Amino acid sequence: MEYRQLGNSDVMLSAITFGAWAIGEAEVGGVDPDNLVKALRKAHEIGCTSIDTAPCYGLGLSEQMVGKAIRELPRDKVQVLTKCGVVWEGDKGLKWYKDLAYGDRVVNWYKYSGKESIMRECEDSLRRLGTDYIDLYSVHYLDPTTPIEESMEALARLKEQGKIRAAGVCNYRTTEMRTAGGVVDVESNKVRYSMLNRVIEDDLVPYCLEHKKSILAYSVLQRGILTGWDLPKFTWGSEKDNPVEVALYDDENMRRIRAFQEKIKSVAEDNGATLTQLSIRWTIDRPGITTGLLGATNPDQIVYDAKALEVSLSASDLEIINGYLTELEMELKLPATGRHQFTWMP
């Protein structure tokens, strides 16, 4: 495994982070919690020591399962990443998603990052995780009803109290990240990034490189498109929320993407890798990317993904991939909003 420094902090993250999002019927149709625990422990065994979770993943269930998985592990040998700012109790903030079913519960999600809420959320997360500190604590989404400075004051206070080792944000634009950094040392930004979504290269990557901030990439495989496997039509979200992401599943765009993958298949084969592993390696090697978040619901999946770390792409390999990728970007037929629309979730 490869380990990389988180921003300017003393936290080291594995180059592949276990994404524990796949919890709860509202997300992916239900996952066996015991298999998740086994997958988490297998990840640690092979060196993927960083785990990303959040309170809203299964209404606390993901954090509970992560806590169960790390209970028998040396705490200083695992990095726990969790978040705040998406709540389902009360009605403060911006209502985001409504009437989400979790078993016999129906809840509404709000983006809310008031200081008192963040302080309370952190205590709840520590309890569910069964730990007395969080390695990276991030605001999950920008809350337009709360000043950024107020949210960051909460993170600064938690850091002073020793309850978090490092502060971060998710899905923030560069200007918002800069504002946040004026209050607390913001070590990272967790954002979407893949071969098919490179908008952060325009502005966010240069900013993070200049200021030594980490980028934590998620949707690395573009919701499965970059695996090369046959997939059902896009069903998560809507054209209103994610017009470009939905458009990628258009028959003609999928044909173009598959043609691109055929062109780079020889690079994968020459490196003893699959298209999935090639896509992962390409992503985590990009400038500014500290780690790639990859979900798994059983031990075999994380072992399969981690084999990407055995791949070493040469300059020639990258020239071939990036050349065909540039051609693909010109061929894709996307909405007029362009590729910028779906990087920043509503």
C-alpha cells in the first residue's frame, strides 16, 4: 500500500480509502452489515487503513459498522474520516431530499452546518464510532443558510479540544475553500473526480497544489461506467440534479465511452490490469489527488480494487490514455451546462 500526507497535517492516508457509503436501503438497496465489517477488516489487512463514512449513510448505521470493524484494531493504525452538515432531525438549514425511506422511517435531509449542530454531530459520531477522536472531520456539503466562517469555527473548536485531528470540506468550490481556510486549516476537499469528470483540474487542483491541500476523489469509477461492465440505466438522482451525469448513460455517449475503453484496453493488459484497475490507478496518480475512495460490500471487492496499486503507468502509457481521453471529451454529447454541472452536487 502507498501512504500519503493529508494536506499539511500529520495524518497519513492510504492511497485507496475504503468508502463505507453502501449502507442503508435508501442508498443501494440494502447491504449485509456483517459482510461490510468483513470487507473493512480485509481492507485493513491489505493496507487500506483509511475509512470514509458519514452520519447520513444509513442514518448512523455506517458509522456504527465502522466502529464495530475497528474495535479490535490498533486505533493508531486506522484513519477514520467522517463528516457533518447533513442532518435529518429538526428543520434548520436547506431542505435537500425529502421523504426518504429507511425501513419503517421516513425522513427529510437538510444541509445544515450551524456551529451548535456540528458540535453535537461530532459527539454523536464519536459515540457511534466508539472512539475518542476523528482523524479527518469534514463539512459534507455547503449550507447556504449558514456563514462558512461559523461552520469552520466549530471545526476549529473541535480541533482545539482534540476531538478531531484535521478539518476538511467536501464538494466546496475553490472560493468557498479559500474562505473556509481563513478560519481553520482546511486540509482537504472531497470531490467527484474520474476520467469522465475532470472539471476540478480547471481551478481546484491548481489551488490545492499551491497551498498543499489534499483532494479526496470519489465517484472514481463514475458510478460503474469505467468498469467496462454492462450497467442499468442511471437511476440515482435526476436530470435536474445531474444533467451531465445522466447524459453519460445515453446510448451514443455509452458507445463512445466503450470505444475509448477498447482503445486503452491494451494498456491495461500490458500492465496485467483490468479496465477498472487501470481507471483507479490513473485517478490516484493525477496531480493533487491524495486518495481515491472506493466502496466495497464484501472482502473480494476491496482486494480486487487494491490490485490497482500493483500497476505502474509509464509516461508512454499516460500519453496513450490521455490522448484518447482528450478525443473522447470532444466527442461526448452533453447538455449545454457542460461538464461543470454535475461535479458540484446541489
